[in-house]
Amino acid sequence: MKMRNYLREKINEKGYVIGAFVASCNPTNVEILAMNGMDFAILDMEHSPLGLETMVDMIRAGETYGMVSIPRVYTMETKLMRRILDVGAHGIMVPMVGNGSDAKYIMDAVKFPPLGLRGMNAGRGPRWGAYENYLSEANDALFTICQCETVEGLENIDKIAGTPGVDCVFIGTGDLSLDMGHPNDLKHPDVVEAIDKIRRTCEDAGVIPGIVTSTPEDAARRIKEGFKIVTIMNDLGMFKKQSLLQIEKVHELCDE
């Protein structure tokens, strides 16, 4: 068996990929998203109670239909990152990356020597030895995402994007706008310029720019701007919105 970087393959084939944050800790939701043709899912450990045993089932559910699963950790803790990769995640997303030292710290945790300091394992990650060239292929197959969502990260974006091994810098627009003093005001000139600066710096460094969106129109606009990795929903947010619409519609019909 040979390892593959499935997300890069999808980007090379289509020019961009669309995904979802999954905060429900529910493998069935991952399976449905994958069945519908979603390219990737961010399995959110930062803002949910998701644990490793459930995560493995979520990863498997996505793999059934060829969807890439990338856990987002809740802390910049190397033991957690390594365990996530050892159980077979296709990549990793780390929030609140503020500078080049943070990015190097992450690379040391997730990449094997000589690029990093990750230790060997014999579990699900290397498919219990089925990947014959696991050590030589794993670094290229792993998709590593650093989130830029603070003023510090914005000021050091060239150092973050320039760190060897970083595949993508993903903009968390909510936290970035909040830290800039313009909460959720993505039309504020300073926020617009910050987002554009991050995208341009990524392109100059040969790193893939990514961003969070919440509507199809917003996603299409960002893709046309040059973002190649775009999330379009959160599964719990979508469930909340759609269930509320159903409830309100029934009340409306009954009041006629």
C-alpha cells in the first residue's frame, strides 16, 4: 500500500475544495456529508467534547466515500497531535498559530525526521505495517493546516507561511475580526485588508490559502478571490437552522 495526500489531489484536480466543520461528534453526520460529495471535514476538538475513540469512527465514516477528515486540536500540545495522527487522521488543523516558532513547534510534532521530531508507531496510522514505506511517505501525505486568527498571526504571516511543512494557512474570520476590534465585521476595511494580506502571502510562499464561510455565495466569492480550501457550514449550526425553519413553518401553517 502507498500513502497519498488526498486533499492535495482533490485541489489539483478541481482547483479548490469545500468542507464542513463537524462539531456533533457524530460519525453518521460525517458519513452523510461524505456521501453527498463534501471534499473534507474538520473534526472539531477545539469547541466540542470530541475524543479519540469517536474520532476514529468519524474518520472511517468519511473514508467510506473518499472524504478527507482533518481533526482540529484544542491546544498546541504535541502529545495530542501525535496521537491524532497515530490513529490515522489525514491531516491536522491547529488554531491560534501566532508566529514562526509556533509553526515550527507544530512541524516538530507532526513530521518525521529530518523535517520534524515525531516518533514511530505501529497502529492505525501506518495501517499496522501495511504501508511499506510509511516513514518516507508520511510527511508528504500529511496535510497540515495552521490557523491565522489573531493580530499576532497576521503580523507574522510571512514567518508562518514560510515554515517548511505547512500546507495551508486557514483564516478564522471570527476570531481574527474579534482580535482586531471589529467582531464579525468582515466588511471593515482593516479586516478586508488583513484577509487579502494573508491570502497574498500564502500565494507568494506557495502555501494554500483557506478560509471559513457560511453561505454558498460567500464560498463562491472566496474561491474566486483565490482561496482553495473553503468550509461552508458547521453541522450543528446547519441542524439548528433547518430544524428551526421546520418548526416555524408548521406554526405558520397552523395559524392560517
